[in-house]
Amino acid sequence: MGFSTLNGERAPPDENNDTSKDIKVKALEDPKGDDGKKCCEFARFGGVDKAQGYALVGFGAGSAVMSGVFLSAAFIYLASVEAGCVDENDEIDNECDNRVYGFRPAALVTNITAMAGLLAAIFMPFMGALVDYTPYRKRAGMCVAVAVVIIQGVQIGTNSNTWFIMGFFQALALTLLEIHYFLTVSYLPDIVRYDVDHDTMTKFSQGFLGFQFTGQLLYLILVVGISIVFDWDTVSTAQFGQGLGTIWIAICYYLGWQRFPHVEPKHKLSSNHHSLFLAGFRQNWKTCVRIHEQSKTLQWFLIFVCFMEAGTSAIIPVAVTYLSRVMDFNGTEIGLAFVCALIGSIPGAVFGGWLSRVTNPLNSLRLNGLTNIFVTTAGCVIMTEGNDHFGYIWGFLWGFILCWFYSSEQIFYALCLPTGQDSELSGFFVFCTIALVWLPPLLFSIVVESGIEERWGLTALVVCQVLGMLALLGIPKWSQVVEGAKRSLVLDVHDDDVVPPNNAPNTSETGKTPADEPDPDTTTKDEFQQ
């Protein structure tokens, strides 16, 4: 499947066609945009359409993620009402043991998330194969985007009569969002391969994060602010959030996908293998074997990523459930807690980058893991009903720790790979980030359904964090990691399954294959390692 070979999926620029060449020249030599204007330079991305499209989609995706926060709070409240677990003050009784449709209301959101995570992990290899072997990447992405918008619109009708079926729609929406994310990410290697150099791509990446962060923060401020003004309850806030999110996502997705190009496949299935679905799993397995044989550092790092990404991705559904059931937060108060988390993410990202440079990324990840375990465990003890201020402090700390983790993780990943092979493994890395996202929500649901006090459900996150920390123990000293990055990996995962298509000569504007071209980021990378 395409998770190990996301580089160079489209045909290279045509030397007889000045369009692609002009784009690259403009991105490298005229970063101020079409007219050399400084206004909104950060949003122009050097005139590279794929970069602009990715930024716009990320801006919309931020609202899609945050709308799920308000909708999840509504699901828990409505399920609690139907189960008879809401008192005369319209507050959830977290000691209520009643069930609805066979499960406890506290397990509803985590059940939905576990189902979505498992579906995403199963179908992601197929989507990777679709990217590698078919010309339908853009068409598939647009269809998925339309489906997400439709589901968002339908969920505006979430109420006491429809909440259960809307839960199934939410599981489907979360699965589609993961697939949509992968399809958009698959365009990134093409940007650095054909349009800009590595230094420019680094600046682009900062812009991508800025767009997504801004989208999330603006959406949260709008929904929380308007809900406070009109004094809406949890369900009304969720309905408004879905309506705003539907319009927001539809506009951003439409504008974003208009900028993504049609991409021809680089490979095609051989006559011995006709199943596109199985091709993805075969290549994932081959990639695992190649990494195991050639790089213990990368092997243990990717195992670490599987567990730690699962623990961090589960924070949203687990936190919504915890704040709603244990601390009795309504939808607006939960939104405020996530605003605090976004505010905390800014210094967290800066701190993670600083600590990685002062010490090294491995030490930064180790300290981050220990801090994460401590904060999560402490939350089980001190975050109880009546201590509302701890909920907001906890949100800030989680935002700080998460972005500290993401910052250090990306730096470690960039430096532990052999120079020039980051694109080759980028898709497999994305797969590792979602492979176990279903595990922590499932563990949380098991804890709740076992009759254990709900606040101890946070230990589901600690389990994954501890397993991730154990994986870090398998990584050698940082000096050995740096030395190992100087040796190239042989990742010929296509050797048995594909044959190159006749019309895909893989040359760049210089007439060389991308593998032959020098890596412009080598000096910067060596300086960081030293």
C-alpha cells in the first residue's frame, strides 16, 4: 500500500510546460506572492496551489474536530436523560448505574471513538493503495469531503429523539475525517519534491499548523461566546456548533480541493496481485520487516508513536466524557476548557522545540512522557465535581504537554531518518499515528462498564503512555541515533507487487531522478545533530 511510498505519486513536471517550473521558481525566488506584496504573505505559500489547498483544508478541519467536542457533550447529556441519570436540577448524576441501549451513558462517546478508530485503522491501508495504484486520489478526497459535510449538516438535528442514530453517524464521520486527513497529507511529499526546497517546506509546515490552530481557536471562541450570550444549554450549543461547522467546512473543503491537482499513479498492481485492498496490507507488512531488519531506532520509535499517538488522540473523547460526567461541565464550559488547551499549546510547542535543541529530542520525549503520566494520574485524584478551576488548569496543561510532544516527535522523526527518505516513510508514519487510536477509548469504556468509578477511566490514557515510554527504552543513545541516520534504508516494498507504468519517467526539472538530486536540507540537519 501507499503508506511507505507517498513520494512522487504524480508525473514529474514537464520540461516543455513552463507552468510547474514557474511555480517552483516563484516559490523559491518570489516568496512574497504574485505581485511581490507583503500583505498576507504567510497565506500565499509562494503561489503553490497544493500548499494553499492543504492550509485551507486544515483551517476547515479544525472546526470539524472542535464541533465534535460540543456534539459529544450533547450525546452524553441526552443518553443520561434517557437512562434517567439526570436530577431535578438538570445535572448529570455520575453515580447513576442505569443503562441505555445496553451500555452506560458515560461509555457512549468512547464507544463511538473506539469504533471509528478501528474502522480507520482497517481502511487506511486500502486508501494508501488507492493513492499508489490508481488516479482517483483527488476524486476520492472530494467524495470523502462531501460525505463529511453532509453528515455535519444532518447532525444539526441531534435531539432527544435522534441522538442514538446520530452516534452512528458520528462514528462514520470520525472515520471519514481520518481518511480525509490521509488523502490530503499524501500531497505534501509532492510539494517538497517538485515545488519547493526543504527550508521553504519547513516554513510552509509552520503555516499549516498556524492555519489549523487559528481555525480551531476562532471556531471555539465563536461557539462559546454566542452560547454564553444566548444562555444556551448543552444540546442547543451542539446544534449551533454543527450548523456553523457545516458552513465552515463546506467553504474550506471546496476551496482547498479546488487547489489540489489530479495525480497519476506511480505504480500499478502486477498480474499476480489483483486485490487493491490486500496490496496495502502486504506493503505495510513489508515495510515493518524492512525497518525491523535495518533500523532498531526507527522500529522502537514507531512503536512509541503507535502508543503515544493513541494516548494523545484519545484525550478529546475521554476529556469530554470526564468533564461532563465527573465534573458536571455543560457544553459551554467544556468549550472553555478546550480554549485553555489551545492557549497552552502555544508555549508547549515552543518549549518542545527549545528543549530538543538544548538537550536532544530523545530526552525531550522522555521528559514529556513522564510529565504526561504525572499530570494525567494527578487529574484522576484532584479533578472532581466542585473543583471547576482544576478543569481549566488541566486543559491548559494538557494543551502544553500535547504540543510539546508533537514538536519533539516531529524533530526526532526528521533527524532519525536517513537524509532524503522522509517522504518515502511519511505515509507509513501517518498509519502508525492512527493504528491504535481505538485502544484507549475501548479501555475507558471497559473501566466504566466494569462499575469502577468513572474518574479512574483516565488510567486508560496512562496505560498507553507507559507502554510508549517502555518503547523509548529500546532506542539507543542519541549519538547512535544520529550515526544511524547516515545509513540509507532499503525499502523496496514494491518489488514483488508492482511494476512501473510505461508513462511514468520519474525525472525532475534538472533531468535527474529525485533520488539523485542533492538534499538541500543536509547542512541544516547536520548542524542540528551536532
